[in-house]
Amino acid sequence: MEENKAIIGALLFILLIIGANFVMYAIARGATKSNQKGFLETISKSLNTSVKKEDPMEELHQKMEELKKKE
């Protein structure tokens, strides 16, 4: 009797894992197929923590000004 409960528990656990994988697959596929803002795009934008967009050359200009002042 105890052995049957263990087998049923193991089968439920396996079905739970398979179901979770299927749901994650469906979410990822839906995010990549949609024309609207997808799940991955939203995550990538939220991970970008820079609030203001800096000019990439601005740092170089500041260094050049510092070097000119030192001369």
C-alpha cells in the first residue's frame, strides 16, 4: 500500500514538471511570435537601468578637456 502511494506521488510530480514546462514553452513562444511588445522585450527593457541616455562621446570629450587643463 505504501509503495502504491509513492508511485502515485512520483507520477503526479512528473506530470507537474511536464505541465510547467509546457506552460513556459507556450509563454516563450507567444512572446516571440506576437507583434506587440512581448515578454522578452519587456524584460530586456526593465533590465536596462540607465534612466538618461548619455552621449557615447561625452566621456571622451571630458577626458580630453581634463588633459588639456593639465598641460
